[in-house]
Amino acid sequence: MMKYLRLLLISFVIVVALPTKADIKFSGFGSIIAGKTLGTVDDPLNPGQKRDEILTADFYDVGQYTNDITFNAESIFALQATMDLSSKLKVTAQLVAKGVDDFEPEFDWYYLTYRATDNLTLMAGRRNIPMYYFSEYSEVGYAYPWMRPPSNLYWWQVTQFNGVNASYSFDWGDYANSVTFFYGNEYSDDNVEMLYYDKLYGGSARTVNEYWTDITGVNWNISGDNFDIRFVYFQNDRDRETIQQDGSIDPYIPFSQTFMGVGGSVDIQSFTLLFDWNFVDYDDDLGTEFPTYLVSLVYNMGDYQPYIVYSKADHERTKVPTKDLEEHYIMGYGLRYNFLPNASFKVQYDHFIDQGHEPSGWAYHGDSDTISLGVDFVF
């Protein structure tokens, strides 16, 4: 499906844009980040053994820090091209290269935007699922104060989808509002994160395919002079194929999930409060739930922004006893320095505590202390 959508958009651009000499604008962003963990830990999956501490900074692509310093876990370069086909219609494509993928470029966004009226905008193509407050620019490090949005919240094995959305903007008193309805599907073949966890627990799968279908939801964004808040709700069906080396497929029971959340920012004099609360509910036999949240306080002092951020993730079950499940938090401290109008330097220390139950295998992350530093930029 992704291949056909790419071909459709490229064909559309060639047929429509070339005769009209459409205006093309280029922009982009990037991050060059280095980091490492600071010690060793008892291996939670191999009792009696030690291993390097590990911090997974990017769950989707399994970008990780260990005791060996690396630039590959989070470094990224992206180029975006926007072509105005008319005063109301434009096409956007984004090419991304990540260190964790050996900087192999990939088109991860490509979509059409049609401004039907001054208030109504329609979009069709591939973009990030708007599940978190920072989801739609989670890889643009320059867009937020931290080194990254806390990875134990922004961790789902699917983050993008092919679909459509309709956004309507309006004023409500002194507040600006935008309501967006979205629908789509994502067929994530060779899912990197799910294959990683299969191998982590001793599996030998050849590939794992993750399918999210009928993703249907709504966002409501409301902003005023000193705040911006977004509410989100969506639901979808989930399925998975774990294909073994001999070609056999492990049995899997599909289920549906609902996702709801609220996130935003509030400016209070020299401080900015950032927050994101989310709740995921599976319609499975266990009654699986994932309540997660982050809260962060940033002090704005000219070009410098010292900050603190705390994030917590739990895994609960309502139909069986809920003890011995996954649970962890991250306490992060950092500083952002805007040394250029379009570039910032950041340094961050993360203290990750794994509160899961080791004997049952839920403490598979292990504790870690990590230092990372780097430069974010836009152009």
C-alpha cells in the first residue's frame, strides 16, 4: 500500500506540476547527538550476569545508548520539499536519514494538502499519527527544550500511518481552536522494535509484521495568550505476524485498542510547564492498560533554558492480578542554549529506574544513568 501511495503522489506531481512550473520550497532539520550510559547493571534476563546499562532513546527504531559513546542512536538529518500546485493545493515530501539506520535515506512523509476554505483543510497521504502532544514533530529536536520527548512515553511500535484528515479552525471567544478528524492504516512490515524484543527474549523470528488498521480519531487543540492544550482520542484494530526461520507463523489473537490523552504547555512568567497524559486500553482477554504521563518545568532566561522532566509508564491488567508487570520512570535534567537563531546546543542527564518484576521478566530494561549532548538545527 505504501509503495502504491508513493507512486500515486509522484505521478500526480509530475502530471500537474511540470506544466504549471509549480513553486518548490525546501526546508529541513537535523540533530547531531552523542551519548553513553555510565555503568553496568545486573542483567534482568540473565540472573548472575552483568551487562552495560542500556537506555533506549528511540523505541521505534531501537536507537540505544550503552557504555560505548555513540552518535548513531539519535542523530538525524531530514529534508522537506513543499510544492505549491495552486493557491489551494500543495504536496509535501520528507526525506529522512537516521544514524540508527546507517543514514540510509527514506521517504517517511508524503502527503497532499488542500485548503478548501479559510477554515477547512484536507490532507491525504503519510504522516505521523497525532497521538501525543509532540508526535507530529517528535523528531525535530529544535522544536522542544529536551534532548528528546521521554522515550518511555513515545515508545509505540507504530508511529506513522497512511490516511486522510480534515481540520477545521475557528475562534471561540478569545481562544483559537482547531478540530481534526483522521482515519488511516499502517502495515509495518519488518517492524524493527518487535523483532528486537523477540530476540531479546530468546526468539529466533525471521521477521515481525505489525498491523494497525481502521485508525479513527479526533484531536481538539485550543490555545490562548499563555497556553496551548490538545485533547486526542482514537481507536484501531491490531494484528501481528511473527514469521519464524522455517516460514511458520506464530499464532496471534487480534484485538482493538483505544488511546486517549491530553497534553500542552502553559507559560507562567519566566517558566514554561509542559505536560502529556495518556491512557491506552486493549480490548483483550487480560484487560491490558497503559497509563503514562510526563511533566516538565523549563526556566526561560534569554538564550538559556535549564529544565527538569519526569516521565512515568505503567502496565496494568484489570481482568487478572496486576502485580509483577512493567513499570518505570525517567528523571531528566538538562540545559538548552540557543547559540544561533536556528540552532541550539543541549546537554541532558537521564536517570532511568526500572520498577518491573525481574523474576517474571518485566524488568527487561534495567536501571541506567545516561549523559547525552548535541546540536539541533533547522533550515
